[in-house]
Amino acid sequence: MEKRNQKVKIGIIGVGRMGTYHANVLTTLNNDIDFVGIYDIDEERARFIAEKYNTRAYESREHLLDNAEGICIAVPTHLHYEIAKSALQMGVHTLVEKPVACKVEEAQELVRTAKKSGLIFQVGHVERFKGAVLELRNIVQNPYLVEARRLSPWENKDWDTGVVLDLMIHDIDIVLSLIKSEVENIDAVGKSIKSRYEDIASAVLLFKNGAIANITSSRLSETRMRTMSISQENAFVNLNFETQDINIYRGSSAKFFVVSQKEIDYKQEFFVERVLVQKENALKEELQHFADCILGKVEPIVQGEDDINTLKITLEIVDKIYMKLGSPQKSVQE
């Protein structure tokens, strides 16, 4: 990989809530990034964000792509494929928010296009860049059970995806990186309560090596929760994504003491290791990694095939849910 010394020119397409987060972070990465501008179909919104973050609002996405080396795409899910494809065809390195696309075939085409053109193509799975998740991969070895819960309070907005593609996909992505085996069977249930799509969902993944993952997501909870527990031989690992705290519970063998000439069997159930994790802004780490990949400083931590597999498993879960509901309704707006 050839290294470069100059800054990389990066822009943003779509400045809703997530795109605005990107804009805020890009302004802090001025050592490696030249934040060249934004485009949004809402021209008034684009001008407002451009003025706020001291950049330029372009009148068309093509004009922005002409002036950028890298692009962050934060548009509604059903537009991911179209806009990412146009960016790659124009020779622009691309980071698209999750999910990468609505269909596996679309994701495969985007990955092939990027490889053929020698471009960096990444998907915005921001949880991958939390320090606790990176550390988790060093701790976990051959897990036999993973349990994840990702719950959020209801937001009254026009949802364009169900909870599986909105929230559960994060845990699916992490589980697939921890369990080094193919998924053999999937079972899932879900229900639409307030939106057009499933608002609660639970999935069980059975892997060929016998490992099991149980994942639950909801956007109707009274509280926010992001946890994952991993069971493996001689250790139980608990991760809180919100605080990035990792606790490792390890069993200990029985210990024997002699009291008044009588042997007493005393068993210490477990001891706890608390892992200290450096807590950084995960989106900042993700965007810095994107820039570093473009500049030739590092290699992508995740390959396109991993993003395709994550989407494949996620969409299979969605299919299972709607098959049981007897509904042709899909989990994403088209």
C-alpha cells in the first residue's frame, strides 16, 4: 500500500442526524482530513450545516464527488446502493452507513466494484471501533454462548427500516467476528407495534461448531440498554457497550482449610477481572481509520466479504420474522 503525506479530501452526502454527527467529527480531524463539503437534497439544511461547520454546500452530489477523494454516505437505507455505486464509479473512496444495502446482491456488486477500482469501501458499523469491542476480540476464545441485548426507547419519527437492520445488525456483526464458524441455522421472531416494520425482534443463531447466539433488540424499551455476555470455557465475559466496561468472571477450584482438627470444604465461586478500556469517540475512530486507509497508513480492519456476510445473516433473520407473521412486508423501505 502506497503511503501519502497530504490530507485527504472528504465530503458528506446526506446531513440528517447521522450525517451531522459525521460533519461534527470531520471538523476535528483536520490533521489528516480536508472537509471539502456536503450535499443534501434539502438545500436549506445543507446550507445551514455547511455554515455551522465552515464548509461548502454543493448544488449536486456529482459536483461534490468531483471534488472529493473520499465520501461519507448517510442517506436513507434504500438509497445506499445507488449513491455508493455512483461514488465508486467516479473513483471516490466510500464509507456508507449500515446497512450497506437492501440486498445481498447489491452489497456484492459494491464490494466487487471497489476491489476492481482499487478503492477503499467501508460500512459504518461504528460499534466495531469502540475500545471495549476491540478488546473483546483479544479476550474471547471459542465461545459456546453469546447473549446480546440492544434496547432503545421509542423515537417518534418516520422509520425506513425495522429494528433488525437498525439495531440488531450491530450485535450480529460483532457475534460473527467472535464465533469463528459458519451459521448453520437461524430462528427468529418479531413484531410491529408502532411503525410499519418490526419494532421488537429476537433471533437465535446456531453455528456449525455448536456455538449459540441469542440476540434481542427493541426500540420500544423504557430504558436504553446495550449489553453482551459471552460464555466460554472457564470464563464468563460481560460487556456494557454504553460504559465500555468489561468484567470477566472466572471460576476457581475448591480450597480446603483445617479448623479444630476438622476439615472444612470451602469453595470460592469466582473472582472478577475488570478490564480497563481507553474510551474514545467511536465515530471519530471510524472516520480516522477511513482516512488512514485512503492515505495508505493502515489496512482496513474488516474486509468487504465480512460486510456481505453480516448483511446476509441480517436479512435471513428478517425473512424468518415475516414468514412467521405471514406477511410480505419487508424490513426496509424501497
